[in-house]
Amino acid sequence: MTTDQTGDPLERLARLFAGHPGGLPLVRYGGRVTEVTPSHVLVRGIERRVELGTSVEVEGGGARWLGEVIGIEPDCANVKLFSSSPRLGLGAPVWIRDSLEICPDVSWLGRVINALGQPIDDQGPLAAGSLPYSIDHEPIPPMALDRVRRPIVTGVKAIDLFTPICAGQRIGIFAGSGVGKSTLVSMLARTNGFNTIVIALVAERGREVREFLDDVVKPHAPRAVTVVASSSEGAMMRKNAAKTAMAVAEYFRDRGDNVLLVVDSITRFAHALREVALAAGEPPVARGYAPSVFAELPRLLERAGPGKPGSGSITGVFSVLLDGEDTNEPVADTVRGILDGHIVLDRTIADQGRYPAINPLTSISRLAPLAWSKEEAELVRRLRTIIARYEETRDLRAVGAYKAEADFELDQAVLLTPILYRFLAQFPDDPPCPGVFSELAAVLSEMRNGGRQGKEGEGTQIAARLPA
């Protein structure tokens, strides 16, 4: 007779539970699958013991499939599975499990994880931190937040000049497909003004995930955590990737770090929310988006920003993929109203070969006054006026109706704007610009010393007023 077969039965049972990897609950509540569809499964027997967001585990096909309750009826619960292709049949057992939490740790720096906080980089298991973080954590109450004060030099000339970013700011990059949105995100990821970088690749193409990790993340790996949910994964994984990245960023913020959080893209996060909402039976109200999508977006975005006094901050950069190049489509319009600024990438500018294709006339940073001096703000305002005058007369100049010296302001716009465009051009392998105003002053001073047009014009006036 073995040792496990002797002694008190309760002691034997306790040893059995203690030896199970991960432990087992003393009581498990469960039910059975009664309906299987491509978008969801219905489960009977757990509807009285669950609430929205409860995690469940379904057994089927020799595996266990994680899911989440997205709807509750009087006689069943609607469950959305995390896997995009589960092998399930009627009658499969379903068990209620603990809510999804992650335990971030400083040792996660340099690692690549999935939306469940599990490693996917073949570098071994992750160490668990001492405090659990819910991926659906509530934002910090507004009155408990610290003030945003410190500007950040990103090294991207067009951003530092026209839409400067401050630590704790939330800004969006709005663009259609193929305009350079992900490239600009990669340029921001190399910014040295942050202790930690957290990157969420939401529904990114598998090929581009590997390229992004090798080309962008690898040089900054000692201070970066990357959360990946590729486009082939289920809607629950794509939805939770952004939330998991936010929870990781909150952990480092609470440690006192200044965190750069990059989410590429928030539109695909909204697409995943839409898929889940429609599976739950919600009615579409705006281009197929259900009402809960517009409730979830601010809940996520408001979690970024400054922390409590004495803690760090989360500077959020959220890329927004414009459906049909429409800057007023529902997701873009909602996100723009929540964030502290937006950078618009223009396809017309990209077609001209100017990268990053930032449109300075439609881009804005609501916290720019914290980054500019009074003189710099006046100069940027004047530069915008010059660019606007140049662009609004493009057709006039194209047909040969422009005559030099007939309009002094237009003459200066024609002279300065191409020089400014060449100055703002910057490619990913170009070195970051440490001081955009001083470099612009040097360019305009060189133009002045060259004696362009032989007279004192707008360019020389601006060059004289820019800081050396």
C-alpha cells in the first residue's frame, strides 16, 4: 500500500490537490455547450453564476479553449472564444474560471507576449510580478491625476515643429492604408525621452510583425515590451492585445517610469470590438459599429496619460486607420475627440514623395503651448500661414497665372515653402533631430547669407528671430 493510500482520506485529498500544477479550486461550476456558430457559442447551466466579462474554459477536441461571457439570457450564456478556429461540438463541458489578470514584472523588458500575457518569443517563461493587474482596469479618477508639464523631443522634425508632444499626452496618427503610418510609429519608438516603451501590434500582418520586431523593437529591446495579436487571431485576442499593453504600461507607470505606449492600430481594436458586439446581438448604429464600441474606446484611451502625483506617466501614441480616407468616419471622429491632439498623414503629400507625409495644416497638438515659448508659437503660426498661402495657390501657379512681385506675401510663400518642405523631409534611417528650431534657423540663415532675391524678406526675418 502506497503512502497516498494511507492516513486520513481528507489528508490524501489535500495532497492530491496540492500536487496539481497550478492548483485546483475546491468547487467548479460549469455547464454544457448547446449551440455552436462561427462567431459564438451558447452555454447552458452557468447563466446564473456569471456576469459580463467572466472568463470560462471550454473542453473539446482534446484541448481547452478560453472564452469570455459577452451576453446572458435567462436560459443560457453567450460566450465568445479567444481562438479563431476552435474544435467544439454540442455538449462540450464549460467551466467558470478566474478573471483574466496579468502580473507584469520588470524582467518582461525585452520580451514579446500575446494578448493573454504569455511569452511567444521562445525565450522561456515569464517571471510573475507581485501585484496582479486587470486588463480592464478603470482609469484613474480625473481629480487624482497629476498635471502634464514636460515636453518631449521626438527627433521627428515635422512633429517637434508643428505638433510637439508632452510626457503624459495622448496623440493619434490618422492615415489611410499605405501612407506611412507604421513607419512614423517606428520613428517615434526610438525616442530617448522615455524609460520604457510598450508596443501593441493589434491585428498586424504576420510578415510585418517579424519585420517590426527586428527593425524597430530590437535596437530598443532592453527597455521595450511588445504585445502581439496578428490579423489571423480571433477577435478576443485582438481586442485584449491593446488592453494587455495598457496594463503593462500601467505597471511601469506605477513604478515611476515615463512610459511610451504605442498602439498600432486603435481602428483594428475597434473592429475587434465590433465583431464581439455583433456576436452578442447588439444592433449596429454607425457603419456597422455597435453602441458598446463607442463606450469602450474612451475607457481604454483614458487609461493613458499622467499618473497620480509622484508616479510616472503614459504617453500614448495611437494610430488610426481611416476607412476610405474619411477623417470623419465614426472611429476616427470619436478618437479625435478623446485624444490630446492628432497628426494627419496626407496621401497627396506621400504621392509627392515627402515623408513623413504629415499635413501641418490639419495636424494639431492641444498641449503645444506647454512645449513652445511665446516666440516659437508665433513663428509656427507664421509658418502655417505661409504654407496655407502656398497650397491654396497651387492651381493658380500650375496654370501659369502667378506673376512674381505682384503679391509680396505670395512671393515669400513661393520662396520659403519648398525650402521648409525639404527641411521637414525625414526617413526612418535618418538620425533624429535634437533641436528643430535651431536647425531651421541654420537653414534659413544660410538662405539669407546666400542673398536670395537680394533683399530682406520673410525668410530672413524668421531666421533672425529663431533661436540660435
